[in-house]
Amino acid sequence: MKKSFIYIAALTLIAACNKVESPVVSQESDIIIAQIEQETSTKTYMDAHNNIRWSEGDQVVAFMKSSLGLKYQVSEESVGKTSARFVKQATGNSDDLYGGTDWNHNVVYYPYSVTAEAEKSNNNYALNIVLPSEQTYASESFGNGSMAMVAVSEDNTLTFKNILGGMKLQLKGTQNVKSIKLEGKNNEKLSGAAIVIAYTDETKPAITMASGASKTITLNCGSGVQLNESTATEFIIALPPVLFSKGFTVTVTDTESKTYTVETDKANTVLRSSILNMPAFKLGNNPSEEEPGDDELIVPVATVSLSSTSLKLYDGDTYQLTATVKPKDATDKTVVWSSDMPSVATVDQSGLVTGISAGTANISASAGGKVAKCTVTVSSSVVATADYIDEYGVNHGKGTAIGMAIWAPVNCGYHATDFKYGKLYQWGRKYGQGYSGRLYNDNGLVDDTKGTYADSSVPTIEEGGVSAITGQHKNKSNVFFTSTSEYNNDWLYPQDSKLWNSGSESNPKKTEYDPCPEGWRVPTYAELDELNNNYSVWTTDSNNQSGRWFSGANTYTEAVPQVFFPAAGARSNNAVTYDRCASGYYWSSRPNSYYAYYLDFTSRGVYLHNYHYYRAYGYSVRCVQE
């Protein structure tokens, strides 16, 4: 029967100056090389030098590019090492299934659990796990199998990341400790069913306890751990990230079945991948009398507020929330972040929110018993598939997915040297023309300090209206047609409202007169309207062009998907150019009476119009993927 192997190397910040074994790189397809994330206290156990070592009998469950969970166990020669080879255990199945190709990643969870399940969640993975309600004592360490970890990789190189944190209790006395039970004073969930989101990027994993999870956790000390009156004995319990907003209670039972209760009313926070060190106290005494600083003033948290109380994201989008804790001199300002629906949106302990799938989730920030919430609505987005190859054959790559539209990287007609802002198009025409004229400032006034601007070619001017055959002919591509009221202020006579969309607003169909490259089309009014929901302040891009960044339903920050629209100016129906550097005008494919809908923005605001300016005007076009 074929055997598979996993190599796992464990590293930790507190062991950074100590020598550890380097993982052996194997060329066998059945071998996986893995490392535990840096700067952690993760372990199966820690040696005297704080190096991480694998223990005898350590097992992991591996989902090898499928939802099939396979058991791997540490090999005998790897026990006690920082790098370990894990051997797949026989399944009893004659086929000895190795995995699959349903997923793009391998997902490995420590410790092994027969009940652990994994499923793909967009680009990430959701694991259903159960944190044991009882852990085993280990001297100056976690008990074997207590500290849960997860690793995700497209290939055979894995990096484990911590899921939990921990609390270190320090006890003095004469008792022989049999067990320790921990319970929060505000119904905090500490063990039992949970959902872990394992991310495929560098985002740290997130865990959410299920509604029916247990509110207690017990450390089993076996035959007993003898305390000392002068030197504290350490007891470390692995815990999910949690805020004990009203403190917690510790119940210690000795080998004579006597119980000792110690408690604190102070808020304490356990963070992922870190240890909360509690002050030493002696059993039988009030722990508050042993805590240093008791004579100091405790300043409680008064309020917690968030930078946003509602967000709209698309799956895969991120947004950085920030929390403000007042007063500034509060004794404990540590913020703990959580999501009530991690299958919809997750949040890490820095406040970075990630949209996972369509739905609504509440993101909470807790500090000192106070809580602030942000409602996050996540919508499904489309995926960019086509490259934007312009009329000159230049490939600008894939566009930017914002909502249900993929926006082109540059304006239609863009050329790096000849047409830096793209071309200006009369509504319904296949060909656009260049710009030549004076430049404007942010207030829409001519700015002589900027001089004039001219693209590499500018149009000749001819009187409209003309027929579609004339106006759409290639030999008229560099002609701009003026208009008069006689022809409804259109360059075309008679008017045609299907020139850029022969379908409907909800089901657009590209026509032969659409100026966009293959695979792209002029946007609908609805697409411009959705893009218009959020945008940046008036700014400049890397090409020093004035304009705005648009982010659609995403609350605008630099972190969300966005597209830059330069203030390319316009040409009026009498051929006069204006507003370059001061305004942007962008056509939609939707007509309205004699006019057409368009997006208009300046340094003073952003507007979506269906009137006033005519189809004979020359505006910009930003294409969307078909």
C-alpha cells in the first residue's frame, strides 16, 4: 500500500536565537514540507530552550485538495525534533484514496480529529472543529494536542498558523492540584464546536465559537501537581481569542477533592498566538490581595467606537476597521474583534474585515466590557477573465472587479504617449478623437499657468447631422461632427438609440459601433450608477492626472478594489474643448430622449445625469468586460 508523508517544521519567536533543524526537502510528490508560523508560542511541546518539538503520537488531519480528511502521524525518528515527517495512516480502503483535485489548496489541521470537516469558502476554507472541553497538563507548556493550528498551501510547502492563544495561571500553596476549571463571568464560550476560517493569503486564521459551545474548560492534572509555597507553578490553558469582559473564575480541585475558588472582576483579553500571564496567587487567599498594583487607580473603559458602523463589501474584499477606546488613560484598552457570521465576513485581531460570501454579518470590537458593532453586507462579485487589449494591440491586463462589473484598466482610446486620457467619443460613434485646448483648474476655470494641451492628433470639424453610414465610416474616424437644434443636437440624423446597446439595460448587447475592444463594451447606466456609490476625494494618480478613484458599493479606502477616472475634459457640440484637468465626463450606453445618460465629476462633487448635454458632445468611455 502506498505511503504518503508530511514534513512539518516548528519554529517560534522565543526560540529565534536557538538552533533548530532545517526541514529536509523531498522531491517525492507524497511529501509535504511545512513550517509553523514565526513569532508564536505554538507547540506540541516546548523544550527547556523554548524550542518547539513534536511529541510522540502527534497526528494531523489533511484535506489534500478535497474535502476528504486523511490521518497522518509523526514518524518515530521525528519525535522530539523541530522538523518532522508525518506518515499517512492506512484507511482500510483498498483504493487508499490520497486526496483530490476539487480544490486548489491542501488544508492541514492539528491536532487530528475524526470529526473535523472542511469546505471551500470562495478562495478560503472553513473548518468545522471541536475544541476539547478538557486539556492535559504539561509542565511549563500546553498539553499535547491542545494548541490548534492550521496550514494552507497550493503546493507541498505548508506553514502552520495558530488558531488559539492561551492563559498562564501561576499558583502557590501546599496543595496537590488534581484539576483546574476556568469559566468567564459573562458567558464567554471557551470550548466545543467552532468554525475556523483558513485564509489562502497571509491573513491569520479566524475562529468563531458556535452558539452551543461550552462556557467552561478544564485542565486535567492527572495524578496531581504539587504546589510550592515560595515558587509559583505554571499552568497553561489553550483558549480561543476571547475577552473576559467581567473577569473570570478559577476553580482548583486538589487530590483530596477539596476545592479552592479564585476570581477576578477585571477585564482580561486572550489574543490569538499569545499568552495572557496572570499574576501569581496562593490557594486559599483572595487573589486580589496578591495582585501587584492593587493600590493603583483602575480607570474603566467608557466607550468603544468604530471608524465605520456599516460596510458594503464584495466577496474577497477587505476593509480596515479601527476602534477608538475612551478615555485615553483607560487601564485596559485591549480590543478584541469578532464576527457573528464568519461564513459571511471575518475579522482578524487588527480589525481587518474580509468579505467571504453573500449575506450580512456583525463585526464587534470589545474592550473593557464595552462593545461597538459594524454591520457588514457582503455581495457576490464577478471575476475578471478577459485581458484588455486596446486598438493598438497593447495588453493592459485584466480589469478591476467592482460589484457586478469588470472595469477596464484605462480609458477607451488610451495610448501612453498619444492619448494619455483616452479619446473623446460622440455618443453612439465607434471612433473617438483627441483633445486640444487650454487647461483648467479644479474650480473649472482656465488656468494659464498650465498652458495648453494637445493630443498627438486632433479632429477636423464637419457640420452634422450626418447619416450613420457617413458618421461611422472609418475614413471619418478623425472627424468631429457639430450639431444644431435642427437635428436634436445630435451628430446623427435621424437619431438612433440602439447604437451602443441593441439589447436592454439589464441584458446589454454590444453593437458594431461600440468603440470598446473585443470582449469589452460601453457600460450601462446601472453599472455607472453602481460604481458611483463611493469614491475618493479629488486627487491625482501615478501619471499625475487629476480625477477620482471609484469603489462602487465598497466604502472607499485605499485597500478596496477601485478604478481611477481621469478628468479628461470634453468637447461641446460646437467642437469647443474644455475642462481638461478639472472635470470628467463618461458616457453610458443608455439614451434618454434627445440626450444620453453620463457620469460627471469635478473637484466639488460627482453626478449622474440624463439631460442637458447632447449626444453630439465628446465624452470619455471607460469600458466594462462583456
